[in-house]
Amino acid sequence: MHASDIEGDLTEVLVTESEIHAKLAELARRIEADYEGRDLLLVGVLKGAVMVMADLARELRPHLNMDWMAVSSYGTGTQSSGVVKILKDLDTDLTGRDVLIVEDIIDSGLTLSWLLENLRSRGAASVEVCALLRKPDAAKVEVDVRYLGFDIPNQFVVGYGLDYAERYRNLRDVAILAPHVYS
Ligand code: XMP
Ligand code: MG
């Protein structure tokens, strides 16, 4: 497969790889300052957050732990169902832990608000959110995001971990998916 095969499926690059890396470095400095002297547990939401987790975690200098959850709210389409199911739970006991959820994107906010409530009910000392992308115009519920990368328009985006039907996760940039691909 050639690069041009993928590029024809995209209408516009929204956030480049280097913009992402610069932003994650900036967020990492804030996180280090905010959590100084505490043991941080990063909880990545599979599969979309894999790239954010990998790059953010390597920007952070102190010791930390990483764990993963898989939830489903979307299937293979482009619309949130609002129904969240745990496909893979954490291995870590959250009692007394400082938890930072690492997400790729907040769309309606339904997945994250459900996740926040779920993790907070497990006795964590704190639960905060770091999300690379947010679509403010798509919000159905307000989610308090402590660390945010970029606000983007309400369009379906792929790349840097984000997929459409499990493709495009390997794109280095975040780009708008051309409507002809899914319509
Ligand atoms: P909600 O609507 O619950 O959705 O905030 C969050 C989850 O939906 C997926 N999502 C996207 N995936 N391009 C994607 O590849 C998008 O534009 C997009 N919008 C939402 C994503 O898995 C996220 O965790
Ligand atoms: Mg997805």
C-alpha cells in the first residue's frame, strides 16, 4: 500500500505530528508540577489513546504506572451510542491512587463522563483527565478536562491512534476523514 492510498481518503490535516509532540511536552511539564511527590497512574483508553499514552508517558520524567482499559461506545461507525461497556478492565486496584485518564478524543463526552464516574467509585484519591482532542460543538455532557491538547471542529478525524473501521491509526498526523470514505 502506498501513502497516496491513504492521503486520498483525507480532506485536511488538522494537527501535525510536531504540533502534537510540542503540546504533549507542554502538558507533561504541567502534569509533573501538579503531581510532584505523588505516584501517578496513567490509565489509557484502548485503542485510540495508544499513541497519546506512548508519547505523553515518555515526556514525563518521574516514575509512573500505566494501565489500560478498553470500553466500547462506538462500534465501527462514527456516532456515539451513549452505551458504554467495559471490554477490558484495569489490572490495578485504584484505592488511594492518583489517576490520570489518557484519552484520544472527547466527542459527545458520554464515554468519558461514564468512565470518570466509574473510576471515582473505586476509591481513587483523585481522577483527572488528559485528552489530546476535543470537539466542543459535539458536547452532550460537560466533562472537566484538566489537560487538553486541541479543540477541533465537529468533523470525524483519524490518525495518531484514531481509527475509522480500525484503519488510519498509523497516520502520524490528525486529519479529517473525507466523507466519501464513510458515506
Ligand atoms: P464520546 O462521544 O463518547 O466518544 O465522547 C469518545 C470516543 O469516540 C471515538 N471518537 C472518534 N474516533 N474519530 C475517531 O477515530 C473521531 O472523530 C471520533 N470522535 C469520537 C473515540 O474512540 C473516543 O474515545
Ligand atoms: Mg474508535
